[in-house]
Amino acid sequence: MTGSPQGVRRGEYAARGDYHRTPDPSWEYYPTYLAKLEAVRRYLDALPPGTRVLDAGCGEGVLVDEYASRLAISGVDVNYESERVAHASLTRLPFPDASFDRALCLDVLEHLAFEDQAGALGELFRVLAPGGELLVSVPNLAHLQSRVQFLLRGRLIRTASELKHPGDRPAGEYIRLAERAGFTLAARRGIFPTIPIVTRLIRHHPQSLAPLHRWLTRLLPVPGWCFLNLLTFRKT
């Protein structure tokens, strides 16, 4: 399935269409996005066929379409609706308790207001079966370059505009929110340590310097230094 029938299109999807299906190589976070997808695909590939998976805040449903033939995967998004993506909010998921074995929440929580993040994590906890896992990706407000900026100028570097990421937090705060919802942190991985000067070069030349991005991530995968964190939580 290469496209989706017309349905709800709000926000960036109304303006830009299904832009995650063919990401722009000139996008400053292009190599970070590809590295995230590679890690998530490894996670999904390791699941037994028929595993019940929810992709919460899935946008166009790129992974939902890709894994529909092997996994029992469902997608929901508040700004998008299609054949495989239901129009729903993360704070009121339209599923009974314990409906899924695994859940994804990829680059979503930072788009929610602070007061809605705990409710969304609570809903994800509710719809997961006991022993289920939640894979979260979040930009880390306290990445290395941001820490250096705070040390020198007394302010952190936002991961995007305040309108786009109203719920920006350091990754450690997301972890604490998830633990309050009942989850246990099972694994944490960092993508793209933001080395000053080098980071700016990569953001200005994302496609040509993608190999440098990969090398840095392998050499310095310190989650607290990295722009993106992949967090695996378990419902115990």
C-alpha cells in the first residue's frame, strides 16, 4: 500500500500531505529519522507473527501499512485518518483494556501539552496486556549541545518551536512520567549525540554527512547527550 484514501487531514498533513512516506533528504533531522526507523523496524521484525501492536500517534501510518501483513497492527492519530489509521486522541484511546501486546509512541509525547502527557501514558498502560511493552521515541531537551548552551548562556535549546513541541522535556522527565503511569524502564538508547559545531554541520548537510551521524551515534551513544531517545517500557 503506497498511499491512503482521503480522510481526516489536519495540521502539517493538511499542508504537506503524507510527507513521512518520502522524507526530504535536506531535512536537518533526516539521518536521525532514518536511524529511528531502522531501530523500530528491528524491534518489530523480532516480534512473532500476529503480535497485537498499536502505533499511537502514527501519522500517515507508514509502519502500520508496512507491517499489516505480518502483525495485527492498528494505528491511531488525532490529525490523520485512513483505511488503517483511526482518528482518535491518545488521551482517549478507543480500545478495551489489555487489547495489545506491544505499543509504539514515536515522536508524539512532545507534541502534547504538559498536562496531557500523563493521561496519554496512562491510556497506553491501560490498553497494553500485562507483560506488554511500550516503545517510545522522544527528542531530548537536555541533549549535549543544549547543556553546553545552558552552561554558557543560561538557556536550553528547544527541540522545535514552542507551537510544535509544547511538551518539550528532558528525556529523564518522560521516564519518570511513564514510571508514574505504572511502567518499568527496560531499555534506553540514544541517537545522535549533539557535539557542538559538528552538529551544526550535520544539520546543514544531512544527506551527505549521514555517515558521520551514524559514526557519532555508534561512538557516543550516551542517551543523555543524544538528541533522540528510544525508551522501552514494560507493563509488569
